[in-house]
Amino acid sequence: MSFLERQLEDPVRFARIKRGFYVFLAVVIAAEIVLPLVFPGDPHHLGFESFPAFGSLYGLISCVAIIVLSKLIGVVWLMKREDHYDD
């Protein structure tokens, strides 16, 4: 059994992972609301967007996140056990 399977099979661990994900989303939403108030200026341009190579780093992180999430969905949801069709 892989590490991910162990984490997702146990209801307590799965609840902890889910709660952590929701906390992360809440932090991102709060940052979207608070950062424009703290750093006024163009409402569509935050201060860190002027960082050199921000677009490249954002693209790299986004692509890695898409790959990791798609692999996770494939392993957890789409893949079946080897003996799934054996009756």
C-alpha cells in the first residue's frame, strides 16, 4: 500500500487532509481580499506581480500543480485494483 493510499484510506487522516485544503483555500481567499487593501494601487495589479519572472514562475507552479493533481485524481479515483475484474 502506497503512502497516498494509507493517507486516504484512514477517515481521520482524510478529514485532516480535507480540512487543511479548506484552510489553504480560505487563506488564499483572504489574501485576495486583504492584499489589495494593504497595497493600494491598480486593483488588478498586486505588488508581487511586478517581480521579475513572475509570469514564468507562476506558469511553472501552475503546470506542476496541474500535473500533480491529475496524477492524484488518476491514482485515487480512476485506477482500479489489479483484481477488479476477477470474480
